[in-house]
Amino acid sequence: MPSKDPRAQMAWIIMEPADTPPMSGSNSLCVATVLLDSGILPMTEPVTHLVLEAPGGLVEITAQCRDGKAEKVEVRNVPSFADKIDRWIEVEGIGSLQVDTAYGGDSFVIADAQQLGFSLHADEAADLVTTGLKITHAANEQLGFTHPLNPEWSHISFCQIAAPVSHESGVATATNAVVIRPGKIDRSPCGTGCSARMAVLHEKGQLKVGERFIGRSIIGSTFDCRIEGQCDMEGRPAIIPSLAGRAWITGTHQHLLDPSDPWPEGYQLSDTWPRDLT
Ligand SMILES: O=C(O)[C@H]1NCC[C@@H]1O
């Protein structure tokens, strides 16, 4: 999309099944890659800098480029903050569960995978989705969320089921499964989710400004993240996170709308995919 803010070269919108979110980490990597690899915006090798406008604010892109391809894209994300820390909620079929909530460009309830008995392997996907949807529902009812600068964003979008942090070669690292309504799991480590997790770790004194965090998804993809700085969000402490990864173009699509189409706005059904795809 053309940008509204003159400081950005381009803007984009994010279409999740349930919402059109303020920001998305994986989507910003994909958008930057399409803009540069396809020549919509000029690529400068070895590094191209861009400013893109997400609905929730401007993000700065630093793309490492070689032979006409963006090989690594780093995104300096919007201010991210912890909201409610170590709060107990009652979840249907699970019972009492201790969670954190945070914003990382989108709003999250973060639950401990170990406490829920998950090892975050791909064969748990269907159970993770069922559990994550219940936790999101309970967190919205019992904790809620409102963005201080954008009161219209007043719900928790995603449940991040997060493994404990371990240190791999000295870098804080954790696997997660981010459950997206109405019933899927992020194939990426979730850039907004890693930003929200870093805000919580920072709030708990477990990750400092300048330190790295590697987020790993359920399919093994990784984002290399860092707390770049701190700022103030309407009187509450916030961090400026960055995340870096790679995207690949998988196709070119044309969306058409025939004037006689009786469902011009599409339609929604509950998920009809079988639980067992093998
Ligand atoms: O990386 C992210 O932030 C996202 N991936 C899909 C859902 C989130 O928007």
C-alpha cells in the first residue's frame, strides 16, 4: 500500500483470519523481501535501509542483500511492553494457570509450556491449538488488554505457549508455539511474540538492554532478536526490540472481485481441516 506517513517508503496491512493487527514481525520480513527481491523498491548491496509503515507504527528495516536477493532482514519493531505479570487465570479444562500478558506490536497472553505439559513438538500441534484458544479466551475475559496509545486495540490476540529460556552459546533462547484464532500455529517464531516475550523477560530482570534472544518456532525456524533500547509508553516502561530472519517469495497472486460475486466480502466457517493430516 502507499504509505500515509511521508517518512515511510511503503506501507502494508496484515490480514489474520480474526483481526487486522497493528504489526507483524514475520509479515514485515516478507513485505521487505518482496519489495526488494522483485524490484518494487531499489536494492542497494550489501545493505539496504527502508522505513515501512505498519498500521501500528513505523518500523526500520536493514536488509543484507547479495546477488539481487535479501538474505537477512532485520526489523526494528514498535515499542513493546509487559502488561500483567505472574497473574492467575482459570482456564476451562485446565484449571488455574499462571500467565503474563504483553504487547510486542500485537497483544499476547504468554503461558509456560512446561506447566501445561507440552514439549513443543510438531505432533502436539492440534492440542496446542485447542489449549491456546482456551487460554486466549480466559485471558480476554479475566485480564483484558488495552493499548495505551491506541485504545481501539482492546483485546488479547494470541496465546504464546513458551518453553523456558535456556542459554545456547551464551544467548538466551526459547522455543514457542503462538496460537492464532480461529485455530492455527505460527510457522515463524513470531516477531511480535518474541518482542512481547523480551518485554516480559526485561520486566522480570532476565534480559537486559543490548542482550540477544533467539526465538525458535515449532517447525525449527529462528528469529535473532535483541533489546535495542528502552522508552516510555504513557508512563510505563517499554523496550525497543529488533528481530531478524529471512523470507522467500513463494508465488505471485492476483485477487479479483467479480461484480456479480454474491459473497464479495468472503465468508467464514469454523476450521474444517482434519486434526490428523497423516
Ligand atoms: O511474526 C509475527 O509477529 C506474526 N506471525 C504470524 C502472527 C504474527 O503476526
